[in-house]
Amino acid sequence: MIECLNLTKQFGHFTAVDDLTFTANQGQVLGFLGPNGAGKSTTMKMITGFLEPTSGQIKVCGHDIAKNPLLCKDKIGYLPEGAPSYGEMEVGDFLYFVAKMRGIAANEQKNAVESVIERVNLANVYYQDIDTLSKGFKRRVGLAQAIIHNPEVLIMDEPTDGLDPNQKHQVRELIINMSKEKTIILSTHILEEVHAVFDRAIIIADGQLVADNTPKELEKQSRYNHAVSFVTELDTGLLNEIKALDCVRDVAYDARLKETTVFPSQGLFIFDDISQFLKSRSVKVNSLKMESGRLDEVFRNITQDSREREVVK
């Protein structure tokens, strides 16, 4: 549904996106992750036709956006960062305006507006000027205009920015439900959304693709993958005993939280070993768990490695 081939965007001497290649398929939520200035928003703007690539090719639903820009844009719903709108318009009037601009037939506009109002929960602000809305409601209006024409492709830049926890949950549920029949590309700085929403995640750093995998596979790159954590107060002797076990690579102890994290030797499952050791020493713990990995650590390592390679060049 989305194909980006050797995509590059330069602003003068600065390269914002550097030879980026990836695809996104129908029924998939593809996440864009990366530090500020990595090139995520620039890539989204090129896919939606707001920016022209310096080089490379973009296809939307099989159509080259350079050759068929209007046809491609008709298939896309776009929620940009900031989601500009007409602040002096009421929410309802604005959505009717968008429905008309999107080519929705006059006899279908009422149903389209009412449907999106319900899905994004905007009924309470229907007659309110957009300028008077809170940041969260403005974000929801932006989401409403992006999906009002039921696009095949949905591209969203930080869709839950400014929303409270309940609103974030509602938007995530909406995204998951829509993904069954659409292709969705979504950028975020909120790593908890990776597991909540993404089927696949791309990490971009310095305009280049540095990782492309499922959230679970990315977590396997974390040193916390299969690590065992437990909460109790331990003396130095017991910590050293645990560290000396053949299955253990390293041990970390947080004195403030009284939490011990035991890192396994490469690829090993050590939960049973650590559990048995604690039992044999009559150590009582408040909790004992095995971790799947930490995406924030993987993210830092991957993007840091990218910056270090750039310095070496």
C-alpha cells in the first residue's frame, strides 16, 4: 500500500532523509520512531505529497505520487503535527467543510460528519469554535478530519499528543479497529504505544533506517530480555553468589527500591534457576518476574550507535 524506494530529501546542504527504503502493507500499523530531527515528519510529508523528494520514488496503493498526486492524496488521511485548522470555525462546520473538500457527496456528508463525531467523541464541542478548544480536543478534531473520507491509508504524526490517559486509550482503540482494513503509519515519542498499537516499528536516526522489526523482536536486542527481577533486601554476599552462577552474566541492585535485576548469559532462560536459588537460601521476595526487554534501552542504543558512526565518518 505504501512503497518508499531510496527516498532522499535535502534542504540546501542538509540531508533530512537519506536513501530511505521501506514498505507498509494493508492491515498493518507501522510505527515511526526516532529522536527529534531524525526525519520522521519529513518522510511523512513526502508520502502525503506536501514535500517533493530530492530523489527516490513513493507509491501509494500502487500509484506513483509524482505522476498521480491527486489520486494518491485522495487515498490518504493525514494528521500532521499541530494539525492546522480554521480556528474561527465551529467544529461541526469545519468537518462539513472538510467533507465537501474531500469530495463526499452532498447527500452523504451528514452521515460522514455524524459518524466521525461519534467515533472521536466530539459531540460536546460540536458548536464550539476550534480556537477555544483545549489542546486535546483540537487533536481530536485533527484526527476527525483525517478519517472523515474513510481513506485507505492513514498517516498520523503524534496522534495522541496532548491527550489525557483516557483519551489516549480511546484513540489507540480506534487506530487498532481501523487498522484491520487500512494501512496506518504512525509516529510517536511514547514508547508504550509501540506495544499498544504497532505491528511493526521502524527506527530512523539521522535520516537513515537503522531498525525495522516487530516490537517483540526489537525487545530481544535489550540486555533485559529474559532478565529476572525481584524485590527484597539482599546483602553483598548473596549478590556475589548470584553473580557467580554459570547462567548469570551480571547483577544490578537498586538500594532505593531494594530491587535486584539478574541478567542472563546470552540466550538463557534463568527464571527457574534464580527462583530455586532464592528458595534454597530461604530468601523471601515481594515480587519475582521475568522481563521481555526494554524498548527504551534498545532505542537509545540503536540511535546512539548511529550518531557514533556519523561522528566516525
